[in-house]
Amino acid sequence: MTSLNLSVKLAPENRRGLLLSNPVMTASGTFGYGTEYAEVIDIQRLGAIICKGTTLKPRPGNPQPRLVETAGGVLNSIGMENIGVNALIREKAPIWVGWSLPVIVNILGESITEYAELASLLNEVPGVSGIEVNISCPNVSAGGIEFGASPKAAAAVTAAVKVKTTLPLIVKLSPNVTDIVAIANAIIEAGADALSLINTLKGMVIDPLSRRPVLGNISGGLSGPDINPIALYMVYQVARNVKVPVIGCGGIATANDALEFIMAGASAIQVGTAIFANPNAPLDILDGIERFMEDEGVRELSELIGAAA
Ligand SMILES: Cc1cc2nc3c(=O)[nH]c(=O)nc-3n(C[C@H](O)[C@H](O)[C@H](O)COP(=O)(O)O)c2cc1C
């Protein structure tokens, strides 16, 4: 048995640190709170879990239908249905305390103040190892434009969260932008420890018979294999222009996909939509990465990060 080193430090500059035993994480909104899968797969083997997007108050989500399949993926308009941060702290975090892997809470606010309040509430909660900030949310006070669509707004959210928490801070980039590198740099300047990308791409599906949009919310977020090459190129562009760790996400379904993202410069990867078809997909991907390393005689994952960049 060879000894491979797949461990990853996702927040090397952060005092509290964020050490993963391997680079395979689950993407927010596709793996619940992890607790739902604890009986189904050996979750302790995962690098980390990012839990469902969490808001200050519980949210019922968007009108049905909320999910429709596309040629190579899924379009969703879940609308951030979640139990709210207080229930998460009361009911979920105490379970995570007993787990050996880090659980990172994905947060979403409707204003900068809400993001800051969420960060402050989570800061000292045992069982919470980091925060991932979802900036793909309409900024109500700026006419509904996503926080993630402008360097200024994205940096303002990051800075507001940073002053309220010492937890490792990951900011998740929106792909629905014109210059993702400019936004990434603004976010790092504002204090992010790591970046994750990408969130879903905006899209819609129409049913010709009913002549109506299929989703109750009209538009939704596209994920799965459809978005893979777009996500890969964004990760490549961002990773070669920033100094903090980058977490790749978008249509990763196989070990090969994961290796592509790692070679594009990602220090870790997130598996999302692939979990719907196969809950064991993240662990199959981990096994595949290990096999690749053994076959190629690579002992350290770090040798592969950015190998294609
Ligand atoms: C049903 C569903 C719910 C999601 N919920 C969230 C969420 O709450 N917060 C977030 O940042 N991203 C959310 N996402 C986006 C995913 O975390 C991921 O960024 C995206 O789906 C691309 O990865 P994938 O192609 O592997 O699914 C969601 C995606 C899906 C499909």
C-alpha cells in the first residue's frame, strides 16, 4: 500500500485553518446538511461538506415546479428553501461536532447587513468549520442586481462578513458576469481566504404544448455536465490570476472531470448535481483520483494542482 498525500489546506492564511484530508467536497444545496446521507454513504471519507444555503429566517422557497432536466444537466429554481440559521445552530451543528470532517455553512443574505449577521451568529458555533458566502443573490437595494455581478458589491459583502467572523471564509463566485477575474480579485482584496466557483448559470425551459415556461419561477440555475467546460475555463482563468486556493465546481461527475479542474488550478473540487443520480459519486471520484495518482506514480496531490495552467 503506497502512501498518498491528498490533504489540502484551504485557508493557509487563516488562524483557525481549514484542513481537508482530501480535495473532494459536496456542493451546497445538493447534499442537504450531510445528515441525510450519513446512513447512505461513508461521509467521513469526504474532504468536506458544504451544507444547504442558509438564510437568517427559514424560507419556503419558490413555487413548483422547481426542477427540470435539460439535455445534459438540471435547471433548478429551489429559491433557497431552508430551515434558517437558528434551527441550523440548534439542530444540525451539534451533530457535526461528532464528525471528523469539516462542515462549511453556505450563507445567503438579501442585504449586506444580513450577510454580516449570519457570519456573526455562526462565528463561535461548535461544529461549524468555515463559511461559504453565496453572492448569487439579488441586491434589493441595488435594483435586484446580483451581489456577485459587480466587484464593488462582491467586495462589500466579503468585507462585511470578514469583520464578523474569524472562521475560514470562502466566497462562491457567480458565473453570470462579464469579468470573473476582476470580481475574484476584489473579493480577495476584501479578505476572502479561498474562492469557490462556479454557481449555476441562469437559464430557462419552455413547454411548447402549454406555451409556458416549465419552472414556476420562469428562470432557474443550470448545473450538471452542461456547464462543465464553462466552469473549467473560469476556474483556469481565476486560478492563474489569484494567490488564494480555488475550489472548482460545475458538472463534475467523474474522477476525470475532477482531475481536469485540479489541473486547471483548483486545490479542491465540489460535486453537486452528480449526487442526484449517484449519492456515492463523491467517493467514487475520490477513489478514481487515488487510482490515477497510483497509476501515474504521483504521491502528492499538490503536484497535480495547476499542472495544465
Ligand atoms: C438543487 C440545487 C440547489 C442548490 N443550492 C445552492 C445553494 O443553496 N447555495 C449555493 O451556493 N449553491 C447552490 N447550488 C449550486 C451548486 O452548489 C453548484 O454550484 C452548481 O450546481 C454547479 O455544480 P454541479 O454542476 O456539480 O451541480 C445548488 C444547485 C442545485 C442543483
